Amino acid sequence: MSIKIPAGLTDLLQGFTVEVLRKQPVDLVEFAVQYFTKLRASQKVPFGNERSGSGAFRATKAVNFADEPMQTDSENGEEEDDDDDEEFEAPVINRFTRRVSVCAESFNPDEEEEDTEPRVIHPKTDEQRRRLQEACKDILLFKNLDQEQMFQLLDAMFEMLVKVDEHVIDQGDDGDNFYVIERGTYDIFVNLDGLQRCVGTYDNRGSFGELALMYNTPRAATIIATSNGALWGLDRATFRRIIVKNNAKKRRLYEEFVQSLPLLKSLELGERMKVVDVFGTKIYKDGECIIAQGDKADCFYIVESGEVRITMKHKAKPDADGGMEIARCSRGQYFGELALVANQPRAASAYAVGNVKCLVMDVQAFERLLGPCMDIMKRNIANYEEQLVDLFGTNMDLTDPSV
Ligand code: CMP
Ligand code: CMP
């Protein structure tokens, strides 16, 4: 006897299963009732625009169909604000369909934009999703997002292979996507007074392309691949809906704290708010190593709460197990600037004392935004050197990489 599987059954069950795995409901039956009730409500809209003729139900958040075109999830039973009853034609958004112009778009980070855009979903295999999660785990801009926002971001991201010498971004263009690096090296060029200057590199990690999307400005730099590589792109609309909205919240939360920081006093208010836009918050448990002496450096830290112990191993005190304590940093103080300023490995280690929360900024944002604060930092580095003479009895030039 042959059993005929009704059209749409596989998609229907797959969509439901994915939602169960994502939401992990306690009461499965109750969740199923709500899911299918909502799905039935969404079926009441006319299906004239439906792209696939595969049956009554389209695939919802089917994460395992690697080659499917991008979908929106307007009828997948998710808790959506206002677009449950709409049928969307899937927009084709990729790096080749550059936006015509963004200049007319207004930007006020204090005003939350309306969430009317269709959700973007690029289905992924389990293996792609694992690689994507790995690439995104240290992305600072994603650090303050809640779980649902994070799911939406991951759903919307798409994989892109890049060839050596390819221009991923050209300075002056409109911003189409934000990019997270999975692998590959990339040079950053900025045109200064008509001269292309390489101002930095990305080495198999990090992200770029956020500025044009956050501030509706032309691309501020050119990014060229210096090896074959792979990136994860995130379309402009999803970036703005999630990250820009979240930044408005971050600005409200951190405005006062950032105004109170002596380090940032040479910055204008607008520049300080840009600092808030780009940092991520990280939490460390008691005793956790935040920075290890000798490591390559790519971040700068400001303590939001708790205390950080700075220790240094030095040949003058070889018996100090784990290094000698040389400083403590508490709320409002910063650390991790020295290696970035001097372009050398970490001069000391940093450990959490109790639970610690830090604002963390990547080296590219540090260099771009904190130039005006350099005098204060350099004076402080001179203080470190004096302090080390007292502790170890030897002179040290902390900005000399050979020391
Ligand atoms: P965006 O302007 O959208 O596109 C170019 C990207 O280069 C920019 O966002 C940043 O993410 C990145 N970038 C890295 N360093 C710099 C820099 N010094 N100036 C401008 N952009 C930079
Ligand atoms: P960095 O070298 O990037 O990482 C370790 C950090 O410890 C260093 O930057 C400084 O921010 C901080 N630090 C505090 N006191 C000292 C000191 N006396 N010498 C060197 N680093 C110090």
C-alpha cells in the first residue's frame, strides 16, 4: 500500500519543529495550540502572491534548506507586532543590489523607528548556523541584544565568499550591508586629502560596515580582501531595525556614565554618543582573566562595575607567582589602551575581582574615536612607567616593543 504524504505536511511540521526548538516551550501542547491557531489566522489572507505552489503551507523558519531563496517570516506563527496578516514578496537583498541613495532617510537615534519592515530569513544548514554563531560570538555590536533579537539577526544573515583583492566596500558608496568576518584578512583604506592610506587591518575576526548604516552616511572607508575569505552579511533594514533601535536604548542607559568619564572629556557630546554606539558590554566572573600579558591586543576596556586587578610578570621579580599586582581599576577607569597605543602585546594581565562588567571597544573604533583622548592616555602611560620603577627598580619604556 502506498501512502501519499499530503502537500505541505513536511513544511508545516518542519516550521513547527523549528519554532519549538527556538522557543523551548514548557507546555508543548499549549504552544502547539497557539502556534497552529496563529498560523490558521494568517492563512485567511489572500494567497495570490504566493511564490511556491507546493501546498497549503509554505516553509516557515526552515533552517535546513541551504539553497532556498530568502524568505520573510510574516506568517510563521511568531509573535510579531504588526505584520502578521501581510503576505510579503521576498525582497532580494544582497551585496550586488546596492541601494540607490540613503540621503533622504532620516536618522534620529533617540526616535525608535517603526517595526514595519518584513523579516528577512536566509535559510541555513546546521553547519552554516554553527559557523555563523561562532563568527558572531565576539561581535561587540551584538553583545547587548536579547535572545529574540539575536535569533532574528542570525536568521537574516547570509554567507558570502570573497576573493583576494575584492573590494567589499568602497568609500563614498551608500551602505547596503553590515559584515561579520568568518575568515580572511582585509585592509582598511581611508582617503585622506586625496591619498589612500591603509589605517588598519582585520585578521580573521571582527566586523565592519556599521557606520554608514547607523548614521546614514556614505561609506567612510574602503575594505579590500587581502586573502580569499568568507563573510556573513546583514542587510541594512534588519541592521537598522535591531541594532540602531538597540543603540537608542544604549544611549539612554549610558549617557550619564559616559559624560562622567574623565578620559572622554575632550570629546564633543556627539562623539561621546558614538562611543556608546560602538561598545559592547561584557561580564566577567570573579578571578576570570580579561587580558593576558603577552597576548595580541584588539580591545579597549572601561570598567562599568566591579574591580579589575592588573598584574605583571617581570624578570626583576621572578618569584612573584602569577605576577605582581601593579594596579586596580574600578568604575569609570579604563585599561587595555597601552597595547593599542603602542602597537605591541599586552604589557600586563587583568583579572576580575568579584563580578565585573566592562564596556568593550574594538581597536578600529578606539583609533577612530579616541584620538582626541590620546594626551590623557599618554600622560597616564608615563605614570605607569614611574610606578614600575618603584615596583621593580628598573626603568621601562612601555611604548618600546623590544622591552
Ligand atoms: P562604513 O563607513 O559603513 O564602511 C566602511 C567601514 O570601515 C566602516 O563602516 C567601519 O566599519 C570600518 N572602519 C574601520 N576603520 C575605520 C576608520 N578608521 N574610519 C572609517 N571606517 C573604518
Ligand atoms: P595593555 O598593555 O593593553 O594591557 C594591560 C593593561 O594594564 C595596560 O594596557 C594598562 O591599561 C594596564 N596597566 C595598569 N597599570 C599598568 C602599569 N603600571 N604598567 C603597564 N600597564 C598597566
